[in-house]
Amino acid sequence: MFFNIFIVFIIVYFLIFIHEFGHYLAAKRNGVKVEEFSIGFPPRLISFKKGGTKFSFALLPLGGYVKLHGDTADDSSSKLIKSKSFVYKTPWQKIKILLAGVFMNFLVYLVLMTAAFSFGVPKLIQSYDQFVNEINTDQIQVSPGLEIDSLVKGSDAESQITLDSSIELIDGKYLVDSNLEFDDISALREFGIKFKNFIELPVLNILSDSQLFQKNDLILSVNSNNFSSYQDFLTNLNDPKDNVYLSVMNPKTQEIRDIQLGSVVSEFTVLDVYKDSSAMSAGVKKGFTLTAVNNVDVNQIQNFSKFVQDLDQDSIIYSFNDLTKNSLNLSITPDSKGITGMVLNPIYNSIDLNSTFYLDSLVYTINDIADVKLPFFSAFLTSFKDGFSMSWTIMKSFVETIFSFFTSFEVSKDVGGPVAVFKMSYDYVSIGGTQLMQFIALISLTLAAINILPIPVLDGGRIMIVLWEAILGKPVSRKYVNLLTLVSFGLLMFFILIVTIFDIIRL
């Protein structure tokens, strides 16, 4: 345990060190004197001076800095040595120095990910749709339901159940061994159950009994393909094959069966009509089936709301079959978002099937993720390409999280701070191997992506100031820069503090 914690400290120290070392090297190469090179927060462990630079290493690996000569000094400073001062360097030299930390973190990511791909590492999933696609191509093996990984020592779970206990989802409740009832997964965790990795995937919940289905049966896949949305389900369903195969599970018995269908025809049925809506005013009633919009067959319309918006008409002709199956054309005025006030759901009919259903979700246990092993050059190119796409995703997610926090004071459960990173690092140190390499690479990439953001206290913000000064042809007021830096630092530290508190609560 203590060895693993020590390794975690070494990893975090290394990532901070390599970032600041990038600034240090770039400064030295561009003739800027480095007054101090500091890693960590107090208490200080060691401090010494060499080559005119004071080197300091402190206990808590929560950050670091490189103090450059002339970085914040005024032109009138009597101690300022212009030839070794950051402030008197060209804009390009300043940008190289400021960008060097980000570059070093990206370089660490690139080296480690290239090595991980070369040795073989579980595929990195960057989106939900990709996850579904990997399942459909057998790169990820999953099975419906939750599986117990371990029981918390001293918990109620350890005294009442075993690792072989069954967990069933029935009528929205989780039943353990058919007699212990829980409202949700978080309640199961509080009970003391630790689960194997899992994910929620879309399924279709049957609304009523029919010839082949029982009420609450779940359609898991079409032609052996999982789906991520209604549209995805439609695409799979309309795949031109002689027959359609549905994988269906009964949630009570957990039995999975395959159903073979003949040709499938879909009808968009009106499930509800909102009061005082334009659809109700036009005479639309529950049970009508929509066949066309402005003479375009509904089965040819992929995004219904977008299609209606693009028509950009005050009045649109909707063609229905009424309750007696008679054709009916009604003129309806949608709002600016293409909404008319009627709730449409597809009903799928075949020789064997006549049922209605809605999009639901089911928890699946992740059993195995196939390793990706690439030749060295392919590993390098894949890492390089993925690095840029993931950096954009990280930056976008960070900005959205900060905006959400300061506008609604909400912190998503998916957001982690220093404590969460430390815990994840500890877990990956325990796993070791290429997965640890991959994790360190992603943390390094995250540091690079966040630091390049145009926030004054970060490298990206300082680069923006340098560019602005180059455009103006004169330095920005140092008082103004210091104020921006102080405010942004305070807000960032406040955000990290709140996230850390949530991290501790979730432990």
C-alpha cells in the first residue's frame, strides 16, 4: 500500500516537473535567466541554488512554477538585466517559453501512448457511440445486468450476501437474492457492494403483451447490433436483409431469446396531443398515424424536427390515417423549433409483430475490452492523431464544467479533482503495465490541454497577452495583468476546492 502511494507521488511529481522543466529549458535556450524553479506546495523538503537558479521541492505535488527574470518587473527596475529579461524578448521567444510546458506534457503523452499501443493496451473509448460500435464489432464484451466484484469489509453487504448473489432489476427496483430491495445503484454501493465495470446502454421497453412479447420485455439488439438511439435502431431495423432478428430479454427471468421477424413496416403513431397546441387546434387526435409531411413519406425523414424547421413554412400539410384508417390531410403551424404539440412514436409491424415500445436503458457489465496492438509507426500516428482530438474534447469539457459551476453551482459526478486523480492513480498503479502507461499519458495530455486554455493564470492566457501586446505594439499594463491573473487564480482555486470537497464526500 505505502509503496503504491509512493509511486503515485512520483508520477504526479514527474508530470509537474516535466511541465516546469519545459519552461526552464526554453527560457535558458532563449537567454532568459531563471530565478527560481519550484515544484510542490509547502512544507519544503529541499532547496538549493545552482547556476543562479534557486531549486525548491516541497511535499505536496499540487503544482509548481518557474520564476523568470523580468517577467513582472517594470522597465524602470534598477535590478533589471535587459539581455536576460523575459519582458525584453521578442513575442516569438516569449511564446516558445510559455508553450514549452504544454509541449513537454504532450510529448510525454505521445511517448507513453506510442509505447502502450506497441505493447498492447485496451482500446481507449472517446464517445458513447464508439462504445456501442465496439460492442457490435466484438471489441468489447458485455452482458446484461450488474455483477458483484467485491464486498466492503465490515459492511451490511458482507454479512448478508455473497459474491455469488444475484442482482435483478424488476419494475425499477434492484433485488439482491430476490429479497433485498434497493432503489438505485448508489443505494447498492452504500450497502457495501463494489461492482465490476458497467455501462448503461439503450434498449426498447415493450409497453403491452403481444403474440411474441410480454409487457416490459426488453429489445436488446437488432440483427446482433446494439443501438445508441431511436435513429440508430431504425437504421439497424431497415438494414436490407431477408429477415430481421431481435434479441429480447425478460427482466424477471433474465432469459434472452431471439425472435425472427419477416419484413418490417413502421408507422408513426400519435401517442398524445398537448392541450391548446397547434396540432390539437388542427384536429389531430391520439391514435392517428402520420404517413407524410408535405407529401414526403415519414419513413424517408431522418430528423423530423430539423426537416420541419428546414421547410420554413407557416403552414405545413400533415397526412394522417385517422382512427378508422381513413386518409386525412391537416394544415398545422409548427413553432420555430418545428414543434406542433403532438407526441409521435414509431410502431413496428411485421407478420409476427404488432407492439409498441419506448426507449429505455439497461445496465451491462463490461466483461472484456480487446487490446489494441499496433506496429510502432502506426502506434505513433494513432497516438498523435488521438492526442489532438482528445485535447479538444478535454478543453471543451473543462470550459463547459467551469461555466456550469459558476452559473448554476453544479458539479457533475463525472468531474474529479486532486483527490479523485490520486485515487485513480493508486488504482492504476495497482494494475500496472500498459494500462498505467495509458493513464499517465492521459493525465499528461489533460495537463497540456487545460494549460493551453486562454485563462490568464494558465500558459494559454499568458500567450494571449503576449499576442495582444504584439498587436498593440506596446506592453499591457502590468497592474491589469496582475489583477486578471489574481482573479482567475482565485476562481480556479475555489473551483478546485469545491471539487475536492465533493471528491472526499464520494470516497
